[in-house]
Amino acid sequence: AYTSSDTQDLDPERDLGLPGTAPFTRGVQPTMYRSRFWTMRQYSGFGTATETNHRFRYLLDQGQTGLSVAFDLPTQMGYDSDSPMAFGEVGRVGVAIDTLDDFRTLLSGIPLDKVSTSMTINATAAILLAMYVALAEETGVPVESIKGTIQNDILKEYYARGTYIYPPAPSMRIITDIFAWCRESAPKWNTISISGYHIREAGSSAVQEVAFTLSDAVEYVGAAVNAGLDVDEFAPRLSFFFCVHNNVLEEVAKFRAARRIYARIMKERFGAKKDKSCLLRFHTQTAGCSLTAQQIENNVVRVTLQALAAVLGGTQSLHTNSKDEALSLPSQESALTALRTQQIIAEESGVCESIDPLGGSYFVEKMTDDLEKKIVELMTRVEDMGGMAKAIEAQFPQREIERSSWEYQRGVEHDDITVVGVNKYTGGDYTVKNEFRVDPEIEKSYVDNLARMRKERDATEAVRLLNDVVEIAKGTGNLMPPIVAAVKGGCTLGEISASMEKVFGRYSPGV
């Protein structure tokens, strides 16, 4: 089902090409960063919508060029802040969003026609996209011109992250509904960010990260095609999200291999005719799991190496982690240092003066071929199981990631793998400052706001709009229009999610 280049017989024209030409090994744009830098998109979100808005505006003032929103666990899992399931979690690992009013506050003063926004949201992606659409219309921004991304990658949630709500089949339906709706209504919006980041954070190797991510992509593209969508109409809006670790040259080769494999899959398996349908465009985030609570200043160096690898590998946007993330949510000071790291690489390192600085390196090209071969072998194992959905049911990716994670941890504990400041070079005096904490009173303020909103809204209309969501979920119509209407009509995220749950049920592993 998949092909790879012969590692013993590299054909530069076939396997490398030029930047911006198939198979895009050397990058997706012909001039890469010589014409414009990658989008500097720092991932932020904590506490209230007001606090997060302040952090967004601060980072934009400091030169950040795109937004990336972190949501709290209740928002990701489809619960309002007053749900018993949300107790103790409101605003903890991201911003809490219950209503369109919260969303208005989150993006207050931010021009949606000029700033692109990425939202790390999966099971409730349709609802958050609906809020973005409603806010754009309110502020006079044409929906067809909004730019941004919803992660909307549910498959990896079942084996690497855990923020699923509905079973796989209805979850895949919601995703294809989003594809179809955006094709007509929001053509500049990236409808999915197929994520290897969380696979790697769960403990996978670089090979597993790419193999499982591209296998997920095959599942999504196949589902959309089976739903009647033309591949060249939706594929140009697909995007990816990868992790980047400390081994600079391996990470560069990983990105090169991923682009090449994806281009071949889209052309040879799905018959894509447009070059844009074959482009693997990706966002990168430095590796949170590589950061240590010991000697946190060392994390600045780790993040710098990882960010450099992402740039040398041709990323389209980048988030750099803050040095104190192993201890708490990032302080404003450390978030600024993380952003400045990107800016120094862009403006001072000189790597952006070449379109493909490491292209043609004997070592990098050989490593790219070797990784490609291993990735394709693992993808073929998934394909032989019937595809990624079947592999997940068989617990295959879960077991593979668990094995890889255990092997790494064992290597650290036995000193076979060095982590500076943890199992080697542990001396020195490092002082931790400004550990950030979320105010526990935030939860009460959200609960009070929900009570007030429910009292003031038209309750009869809210019930009607939620019933519309239920009825469409029971049938085969597109879910986006009733979700957008419900958001505009004052329904909460938890209420809309619960309406779909009435029809789809809630997924429980092994049941």
C-alpha cells in the first residue's frame, strides 16, 4: 500500500526535487523562509478568558504572529464549568470556555481578519469553530476569510491523549461534516491538524510518531472520500502537528521523510491531482516531555535546539515551550523568553538565508531514507490490520507506544540515556522563581456566570435549538449549521455536547 525510496539507490530528482516541488522532501515552498518566516504561534491559555486575552495581547505586542489556544479539560471533554465532572479542573490546564460570551472575551480586541488562530480542540472542535464563526460575523469579518486551524484529530485521542467524548464512528462523522461545511463556508480555515505531537509526548519514537500520524491521515482522507467529498476540494486544507526533540539531525530527517511519504500517499493512493493536496504543511511544538524540573535553565537550551531543528526541517509554524513548564503553567517572563528564542533563530542565526540549509547532506539524506523505510514498514503493519481505526480497536498503537516509553524510561534509570541535570551533571545551584498558579476562585466565577446567563436567556428557544442538534444527529444532515445556530442562541458548550451524546453515546474503552 505504501512505497519508499530505495535506501541504496537515492534518485535526487525522484526523491528530493526542489523546494516547493513534488515530493516536497526539501520543503513545501520554493523560497521557504527567504520570503517570510514561519508563523510564531505560542500556545497559551489559563484561568479566565480575560486573563488569557491579556496574555494573547501581550505576546502579539512582543512580535508573536499567530494565536494558539489551550483549553481546560472540561472544555475539551464537553463539560460546562458548573458540571460536577468539572470540579477542580476549571481553568487549570487551559482557558475555560462555556459560552459565546466567554469566547468574545477571549478574543476581545484581536482582529480576526488579520490574525490566524489555532485551537487545540478535538471532541468539541465543531462547537469552538462555531463560536469563532459567530464572533467573526458579529465583528464584521466575512466567514469565508477567517484563517486558522482546529486540531479536530480524534483518532489519536483514543490511543495517546484521552480527551474523546463519542465513539469513533460518530466522531468521524463530525469531522467529515466539518470538512464539508468549511469547504463551502470557510474555505481558508484548516479543518484538521493531524497530530503526532501527543503521540510523541505519550512516549513514542520518531518513527512511531510519523507512522501513526500518517496512518491517521489515511483514515481521515478515506472517510471524507467515502462520504462523497472530492480529495482535491478538501485536502489542501489539511494540516499536521508534530513534536520536535533534542536529536537535531534525526528530527530534520523525520520531517523530510514525512513530507515525501505523504505526497506519495495522496497522489498514488487517493489520486490527488493538485500539488496543494499533496503538501504536508505542519505546525511544530518543542517537546514538553523533554523538559526537566531539575535545573530548569537547561530547558532554555533544549528548547533552542528543538526549535532550530524544526526550522531546519521546514516547519510552517512553531511554538517554543517555556523553561518552567515542568513545574507549572509558564510565567509571563518565561513565555517571553520562549518567543524571543524563535525571534533570535529567525533574525540572528542565518539559517533562514538558505532555502534548505541541510539539503544534500550525506548524513541527513541517508537518515531520511532509513527513517522513511521504517515508517513505511510500520504503516504497512497498520494497513494489514485494516487501517488505523481497526488497529486502535486491537490496541496496537497503544502497546507500541507503551513499549517505546518503557524502553526510554528504563534507559534513563539505568544511565544508558543521559538527561543532563537528572542522571548526569547534577551539581550546581539553580533557583526557581515566579512559579505560576491559577486562582481557585475562578471556578466560582464561571459557575455564577453560567447561572446568570441561563436565567437571562430565552429558555424555550434554547431548548428548541438543542433539539435541532439532536434531530440532525439522528439523521444524516450536516451538524455544523445547527451547532452554529445553538451557539448564537445562547446554548452552552456542555449543553450542545450533551445533545449529541444523547444520540451518539459516550465512549468507554473496552466496552
